[in-house]
Amino acid sequence: MFNFKNQGSELKAVLYGRVSSEDQAERGTIQNQIEFSTKYCDLHKINIDEQYLDDGVTGTLPLEERGDGLRLIEDAKAGKFSLVLIYRLDRLGRTARVILNAIHELEGHGVQVRSMTEPFDTGDPSGRFLVTILAGVADLDRSSTLDRLWNGANRAAREGKWLGGIVPFGYLKEDAYLIPSIEPMRGFYMSEVEVVSMVYRLTVEEHMSTKKIADYLNSLGVPPSYTKDGRQIDKGKRKENTAGIWRPGRVRGMIVNTTYKGIHEYGRRSKKQREIISREFPSIVDVDVWERAQEVLHENQIGAMRNAKRKYLLRSLVKCGSCGLSYCGTSYTGPSGLPKGYYVCNGKLAYHGPDMGKCNSKNIPQAWVEELVWSDIIRFVNDPDEVLQTLKQDVVKSKSNLDQFSDEKEIIGKALKQKETEKHSILDLFRKNLINSVDVEQQLKKIADEAMQLANRFTELSQNIQTEEVMEDKFMGITELLNQLRLRIHDDIPWEEKRDIVKMLVRRVVVNTKNDGTSPSATVSIEYTFSQVVIHTDKRAVYNLGMVYIKKEALPAWRLSKSSISETSPII
């Protein structure tokens, strides 16, 4: 069904060829299309004036978004040719829409499209009809191929195979499966598994921020994945090495990655709707440790004080019983014209749609609730008998902390010695005139900063070890803990130390708001980490042993004692 009326020397013909990376693997290079076109043109006496070749370009891209595809359209607009030869219709595109749009664009500029291996020519009506059918067949072929690939990939995923993508730090890919990397990294004295475990321990046990952990890993000289694997990133048309440092985002990505607790969800990152396959992998940390790390990460995020203008003793600890969100600290101008601090539910500050709207919880005066919590802590510390028995189980810690601190201290000692070696190496390079004085100054400053970071951590670990050694005697009698707190609590105790004690003893403070049609009222429940429940309503108290926390309920001070607090919090 070829239309040969206008072929031959009367037509200005060009060749368009395209292969994708997948086509290259299956059918060879674009040179095959060029050689076929040469024989075809010799047979039909057609002269090729120009070649437009998109090598390694996917056929799902529109013609105008390809390099030579765009040049083809621009030259068609300029009237430089009247016939485009293609090896096969799927060289124009791999979906029906892309193919038909390309043909429509070219025909709009008076250019015919002819396939050298298929019986159609857009120069006549029957040829254009056949193009529509063949475009649908090409689209169906691509969709069927993708389905087969996806089904094969899903089957391999269910078997636990790692299918492409960057292997998470801490693992190796062996025979398509992930295994923990337990051998020391090249040029370093720790394995990847040890580094991952240390990151989780610093998060869970010491509540370190991601920034502090990143600084610590950089000070130790731990190579991140890009440096360890020798990977590069695109910089325009070039590939360059990364800075080779740990960043807070990279640490956070490690902490939230479920692979480290032994679960990976294949297909979740795909932009297309597809089956999510959850499969098990060898874990590096326990599920409990991973879950606790998420809690600490959330607490650190809420508790960040970058933009805080006031100090809030219960920051990140106050929760709303109505909507479940956290309370944040803010201030309003009081009757005296001075700012007064309040804890306000985040649900009141943001709109959550027509179904939920804004939370109607009551604001809690900062001074009142902080005094309530602190006074109760003093009572427990000064009169410990009521919680002494059940408190023992929670404060006794494992002696493994001592071993971990000692191991880490030994690692830092080696790292500090390495910094001295690095310093001498820089000086040797300077003496040999391999680097200038500016480079020496920069490198020595960098080494000094890293050494300072390590030295600070070394001192911190020494203090932790000393604390743990002191705690061993205290574990035998839980009274020692409360005695120590009793010594720390005094009239002029620093706010930071006060905050540490509150975080140690208070699990959370829950505000439950009651709206009876008039003025809203609130009940505050204080949950302690003691294994006991203390319920306070007005001035009465009830004790209940055997629970996992202490719970204290009290009516707000502005409802209990008008003389103690004469102002009420504003309702917004």
C-alpha cells in the first residue's frame, strides 16, 4: 500500500531514527536503522538529505522534547524537506498519543511520514487509517511488555530479592539479596552495621539530634554511601564527586528507613499506581529500638528551640485530649498590657477541613500548669515512699551502657590519634611544596574542628561512664535516685536542669476540654513515668498501684482557687 507517486528525486527526504537504552540492549545500536535506510533508498532511488538521530532516548517523550526530534520539527516548519523516513512506526513513539501527535505535527507542515518496514504512507487516506491501527498496536505492545516486566519484578520482590536502587547503608547485595555488611569499611575501623547501630543508639539512648549525629560521624571520618561506593552525581552534563560528608537529612533518612528493622515495602516510591509488596529483610536493629527512634525523632522536632522567644518547661509534653495534637507555647497580651504565656493546641492554629475544622480546646496558662507539675515533682522527691517500690523497675538500667560507652570512647581515642597523623601529613605536603600555605591553614582548621568535636564527645562519654558507675550503687537502693534529685532541686535551680528533671519524670500532660454551652473548662492529666497512678481531683487524691504510669488529674487553678489566679485564658 505504498504511495510511490511522489517518491524518488522529486521528494526532499530525511531519515529519523531513535533507540532507547532498552532497545540498545535488545536490538543493537541506531546504526542498524541507518544501514537499512541506505539499502531502502538505493532500492527506491530516494536521496537522503539529512539524518535526525535520537540515540538513547525513550519513545514515551513527545517528539518536541527530544534533541533531534525538536530539530526535525523546526526544519519541517522551515520547509527543508517533504518526506520523513522511519524504520518502524514505534521509532516515532511508544504510545499511540505520542505517535499520532508527531505525525499530525509533521503533516501540518506539509511533510509525509513513511515507514520502511510497514505497509503505510501518510500520503493517502488508507495509509493514514492504517497508521492509527499500527499506533494502537505499538501502544498495546509496550503496555504488554511493561505488564510482563512488572509481574516478573513483583514475583522477584516477593522472593525477597533487591531489585535495583541504591543499597541502604549497612547492607551488601549478594546474589540479588541483601545481607548486613559486617566487615570493616575500607580505610575505616568500623563496619557499616556498627555505624547504623551507633546512630540508633545515639538517637534512642542519648536523644541526639540528626545535626549532632551528622557532625559526630563527620568527626569520626565515617565515609557515607557516596564516598564508600565511589558514586558520583550529575552536575549539568558532567558527573562529579559529592562532598563526602554526612548531613542531617541523610541521618534522618537512615533513622526512618524501615529496612533497618527488617521490613521493606517494594513499589511505594513508584509514581504509578501499583501493588505495594511488603517483604522481610535481615534487620540491623530491633523493632522496639526502631519505634523508639521514631518517637525521639518526633520529640526532637517538636522540642526544637530555633525560633523560641520564651522558655516553656513542658515543651513537647502537653497533648490535646480532643484532637490528639500537641500544645505549643505562645503568649497573649494580658489586662496589664504585658505578655502572658499560654499552652495552645496546634489544632486551633491550623484549619483541618470542613469535617474537623479547628479544635475547640482550652488554652492553658503557662505559669499555672508548670507550677502544678513542678510542685508535684518536688512532692514525690521529698516523700518517695509512695512510689519507691514500683519505681525500681523503671530506673534500673542495663550495665551494657557501660560497655557501649567504653567501646565508643576507645573508638574516639583512635580517631583523635588519627587526627594527629593527618596533621603531620598536611605539614609534610607543605614542606614538599605540594600545597600552599592557604591550603595548609584550611586543612589544619578543619582537622582542629573535627578534633574538638571528638574531644567534646570524649568528655561527654567520660561523664556518662562516671554517671553509670555511680548509678550501679544507686540501683541497689532506689532511694538513692530520689536523694540525688533532692540534692539537685533547690530554690535557684537553673532552668535547663529543671527541664531535664521534668523530661526524666513526666511522660506527657493531657488536656481534656469540656464544652457545656457556656464557658469551656479543662481537666489536666499528668502522666508520670512511675509505675503508679495518682489521681487528683480538686484536693482529693486516690492511689492505684500496678499501672505503667502515674496519672494526675486536676481542675484548672482558675476554677479551684479564684484568689490564686484571677485571670482566665482567652478562648480563640
